[in-house]
Amino acid sequence: MDLSETLEAVREVDIETRDDNDVVRHTTIWPVVEAGKVYVRSLRGTDGRWYQAVSARPDTVLRVGGENLPVRVVPARDPESIAQATAGYRRKYAGSPSLATMIRDEILDSTLRLEPR
């Protein structure tokens, strides 16, 4: 299963996180694909619980259509990655009233790239 093709075709996925006590949680996030790369962003920026959890443990799993996709989370704070992710959000979620919340300046530094593992 190609990660970018799969994630381009769905609007939402669940990302699995584990806390220090190994408690598993799932959070719904919006994936975007731009220039062949998969990006996600935290609605709450770097203060978001799931963002902090995957930053501490970057090997994680996405739940997509009943399947688990193992991924590695990589910070993508460089201007090119941020611009690509923003372009992906603008394109994929153009009709959503929630789009503006995902492209706010104050959360851009929570941009992450997902790589298959």
C-alpha cells in the first residue's frame, strides 16, 4: 500500500500515540500530500497532546480504513515543507469551513512529515 496514495484518498485518519505510562490514544488528524510528501499538522500547534507524544516517540501507526499503517514522524519546520503542507491543506480541504484553523501562522511550526516504515 502506497502511503501517499492512501492518504490522499482519505479526509481523516487516526494517529496512535502512547504516553509515558504506555497508555494508547487515537486522535483524528487531517493528512495532506504535496510534492509526493505526506504532511500533518496539530490543530493546537506544538502544545497539542498528540503532537508532543509523537515528537517523543516518532515511530507510530496511522489507522486508515481498518488497517494500521506504520509511519515515522519527522519534524518539517523548514519554510519549503511548511509551504508545501499549507498548499496541500488549501487544495484538499478547500471546501471545509475548518480549513482556516489548519493554516494559521501560530501552528505552522507543528508541521510534520510522515514516512513509511
